[in-house]
Amino acid sequence: MTPADATPEGATPEGAASLACPACGKPLSLCLCAAIRPIDNKIFVLILQHPQEKAQALGTAHLVTRIFQRSALKPGLSWPGLKRVLGREVEMKRWGVLYLGSATLKARMQEQAAAGDVLIALDRKGEPLASPAALAGLDGIIVLDGNWAQAKALWWRNPWLLKARRLVLQPASGSLYGALRREPRAESLSTLEAVARSLACLEARAEIVETALEPFRLLLKKYRDRGTRSAGHL
Ligand SMILES: [Zn+2]
């Protein structure tokens, strides 16, 4: 028996915080399982995760795989192609990759987004495609998980991503993260928010957003509560 085994449960809050829930992957003190309601998404979600993003307490990529029944999370920096990532045949034309988009494009999209989230597809030159067909018939979407610089690194290290349709999301409102995470752009969303809002647009199921964000709200609440109890370890 180790000294840790002899400690009564709950007596070492720091120790308990370091144990992760096997289901949601969060520290036990931040376990979100009670708030997770699985979503039967039709369009597959693939998250390519920058290795340095893995350790983020507020990261949401793992949560995406718990919520969305058709999804996968692959940590790494580069892959030879989508077929190798998924281990099955794919038609790249039927896949989209969520792209950051240029500042000018975002500014143009912002007006439209006043009425709700806007998702558009871009042509090879980066110009928006007006036809609704540009967003139709997708088998899956690829989302790059990491901060802005990490997502950019993933983009450049995987040139096969250029064969997918380039999608840009302009959310009607900002991230629930609020001031907890500093991102270079105000509208930067968590991976979970980006996935939920994109799928809600693509599958025309607005309810996906609320169902998916329920555990995220709980995560932020628990995180803030924990922060006020012990100032460190954020
Ligand atoms: Zn859990």
C-alpha cells in the first residue's frame, strides 16, 4: 500500500484534481459526464490536434468526440493524407476543412452574421462561393485544434488539406470562453463551439448548438468556481 492509497477519499483535493475521468478526459473535479447528451450527427467530424494543445485544461477536442457520435480525434503534426488518418477510403471533394479565413473576408461576413451564424465555402482563390451546392453533400469536416499559430502550423504541414473544400465560419456571437482564454481574434471559438455551430449550419439543425454546449458551459462554470477557491493551477 502506498501512502496515497492510505489517504481517505477527498482529503487530498490536489491529488484528486490530477486524476482524469476516463469517460470525458477531464480532471475528476471538472468531470462533465452528467451534462453530456450524445448527438447523432450525419456529417463526420475529424479533429486534427496539435500535440501542444493536448494538455489544455479548457481544451474541448476530447469533449467533441464524447458528444458527436460520428467523430474522431487525432493528435499529431502531419499525416500523408486523409485516408491514412481515418484508415479508410475517402473522397476528398466530399470533405471540408474549417479554415480561419482572412481578416477582410471575416469583416465582410460579419454583416451577414448579425442574423445568425454564417458558414461559407471558398473557391481556390479564397473567394466566397455563393451557390448553396458548395456546402452540400459533405461526408465530413476537418477541424484543426490548437491556438491560432498551432492551427496554422497544422495547415501548412498537411498540404492534402487543400484538396478539401475550404469552409469559413463567422459566428453571430463570440465564444463562451469570454476572458478565460486569450485569442488574437475576438471571435475565436473553442473547437467544440466551432464544430457545433458548423454542423448546425450544415445539417440545418439549430438545436445541435445548445445540446453540444451544455457540457462546455458546465466546464467553464466548474473552472471558474475552482479558480476562486484556489488561485493557482489554472
Ligand atoms: Zn467525466
